[in-house]
Amino acid sequence: MVTAIVFVKAEVSRIPEVAEEIAALRGVSEVYSVTGTIDLIAMVRVHSHEQVAEVVADQLNKVPGVTGTETHIAFRAYSSHDLEAAFDLGTA
């Protein structure tokens, strides 16, 4: 499984519509409206890097109202469960 975190800049007047259209794309698991220099964060979870390109370059970037994206590929995932287990080493 490949996870990509996509920072999305959008036309301010279209943020809700852009978010809904991105969320409907196959391979997009969730979309967050955020504060800061970007407008939305989309989580893309697919089976291959080629599919990341298909989702981001071929579909997401073409959603009306998207003005720019920045994509980050995750190397490794750390859940809160994994972190708790690491800190519990040596305690019983």
C-alpha cells in the first residue's frame, strides 16, 4: 500500500466544492480543510506509485478550483498504538 499526503491550494470561494469532488475520487480516503498556507489535505491510499500519479496528476489536479498541489509519499507509518508499545518496553 502506498500512502500519499497531498497539500491542495484551491480557489477560496470553491473550497467546499473542491473538497467534496476530491473526496469522491477513487483512491482518496479522506480530505481535510486546514488552516495555514494550504487549503486542503487529501490522503491518497493506493496499491502502487503509478496509481498515485493517476489519482493526483490525472484527476485531482484537474478538479475545477484546484490551483496547486504538493504531494508527499509516506515511507513508513507510525500509529499511536506503535508509539505506546515502544514506550512500554521494559515495563510489565
